[in-house]
Amino acid sequence: MARVQCLNREINAQMCPCTETSCQNWAICCLCVANHRGNALWPHTACQGGKQRPQTTLELPERVPCPNLETNLADCLCTSEPCVRRGVCCACIDNHWSADGKGRVACFRI
């Protein structure tokens, strides 16, 4: 199933630690995760790079419901069944990206 346009891109752009802003997947977390998972050349997203998280991103506004939830769940490697963020990649990245940049996103637990 194809993913539809990201309705949360504006909010994601406020927290995206990736410096590759020309990338077509920039600030579209589910596409970024799908692109990097299993990629031998670039195995992790920039979210995994240890970049210090800006304090202003610690309390971002609520995101709209993810229109790609079903597709994301089919690809999700996270085993935390009770987690409310499962399949909502941007919320997962936001939750796991700690202020010191040392957090790990569940999408990459393999």
C-alpha cells in the first residue's frame, strides 16, 4: 500500500535532526524510516546520529492522526504492542529522541 502525503510534515520539520533538507523524505518520518531500514550505505536515519536535541522541540503541538498508520504498522519492527505510538513513526522518533541525542528509535531494533 502506498503512503499518502504527510499531514504532520510542518511539525516534523521542527524536530527533524537531519541536515539533508533537500532529501525528498526530509521531515516525512515514515518514508525516512522505510528508506533507511535495511539500507547498507545509510543504515540509520539522522535521528540516530547523536545530534543534540533543541529544547524547543521537547513540547511540540499534537500531530493529526497519521493517514499512513495501516501501511506503517505492516512495516513496523517495534515489538511494543501496547505502545500508542506504534506505526506512527514521527511520534515514535519524537518520543525516543532524547535531549542529549542518545535515544534510540524503536524502528531500528533489529
